[in-house]
Amino acid sequence: MVRDRAVPARFGDHEYPQVIPEPDEIQTGSPAPWATLAPGEREGFTVSLVRERLREAGRTFDVAPMPPEPAELATGAGDAERPVEHRSAVLIALFEENGETQVILTRRAANLSSHRGEIALPGGRSDHGETSVATALREAREEVGLDPALVTPVGWLSPIVTFASGSAIWPVVGVLERRPDLIIDPGEVERVFTVALADLAADGAFLEERWRRSSARPGADREGFLPIYFYRVPYDVVWGATARVLTELLCVVTGAKWPDADRVWA
């Protein structure tokens, strides 16, 4: 396995149960987009502040509709261009506790056919004719027992395409008045937990690596490397599509430049 000697040990002694499918070539990535902010600027993320920043970024339903297609829709999984086959949605369910916004995350069940054991936002595939908001609310109810009546959909983040499955994902932002009571469906979810946005933005939580696989990937640079984001969370690691969504959210909230904003996906 070819490695850049400067690549840090992934999260040091942090333990996590996932098997991350590493490529043959990995290099050190960039620091967190918000790394230059003082510690005091990476905390105090109330729900009202998150909503204000989303509105300023044009990511709320009262300002702009959710994009009908992802920017990278022209390409899908694998080394050949093909249309996205499945439409999905996830719910970024936010609530405030002790002055900090928390987000609900799950660990997918180990018996699932895809993305088994990975940390994810509640969500799944859309039924025919179903809106992204309806999908996100339905899936959150099915997976973790979140009552849709408790969720106020307020906005969205950029839809993306997962390279492994060719599925287009629409992230829906919803807010809750308080921490909800949740009951998982063990057939889909192994664990549900929350993490504060401030903890994701704290020093040591974020890691970027540059991956290069044998086949070309959409969004890669001229050398064929693609940035992959990771977050250390309690007893696990967030990476892949979920980490991409959380990175955009944190960039909106902190005012940092979102690295994927200018990426060329063709």
C-alpha cells in the first residue's frame, strides 16, 4: 500500500468498529476549513444561529427551493459515467441543549446490504413521487422512531451523489424544540446518538485525507486524488457522504469556505 509518510495515524487511539475501505494511495489532506477560527468562534452554535446562517447562505425554504438535481449528477459510481439510479433523502435533525445545537446520528445495522456499520443521518430511498422532505421524515420515523410532528423542516444542504451506489441524496434540515425520545428499528439501526456541532468543529475532531483509487472518480483533482472527510465521534468515526454533509453544514454555520463548493464533478 503506497502511503504518504506524513499521513497521521487515523485518530490515534480512538476506537471504532467500522472497517473503512482504504484505497492503495492515501495522502495527507487539508486542515479543517474552520481551523483558523479561535476556539470561542467554534462554539455557541444555537439553533437560532444555525437557522440564521442557513438563511444567509440561501439554504432555507423561505429563501430558495431545494435544488432539483445534484451538481455531480452527470457522473455516478465507478469509472464510467452513468445516470444516478436512485433518489434518497436524509434528515439533519437539530435541537438545542445547553446552548449548543445537537445533531442526531445513527450507526447502520451490520446486516444491511450496503454501508453496513457506518455512521449516518436518518434517511433512505424515496418512494415514487415522494418529496425529499417526506422521505427524510418517513425514514427518520422508521429508523429511530422520530415523530414527524416534532420536526419543523427549515432548509436544505447541497444534494450529493454517493460514488459507491450511484444514489443521489438530498439533505433536509429540520429543527426540534427539545431532545426527542427515540426508539431504533434494530433491523436498520444498531445505535442512535447525538453530537454537538461545536464538538465536530473542535480541534482534533476533523481529519481530511486525499484518496486515489485505480479507477477515476468524479471530483478528483488532476492527479486523481479525492478529498475524504472524517470526524471523530463518541465510539465511532463519521466519514463518506455523511461527513460531506456535515462539513457543508459546519462551513455554513462557521462562515468558512466550503471545500466542495467549486469542485468540478464532470
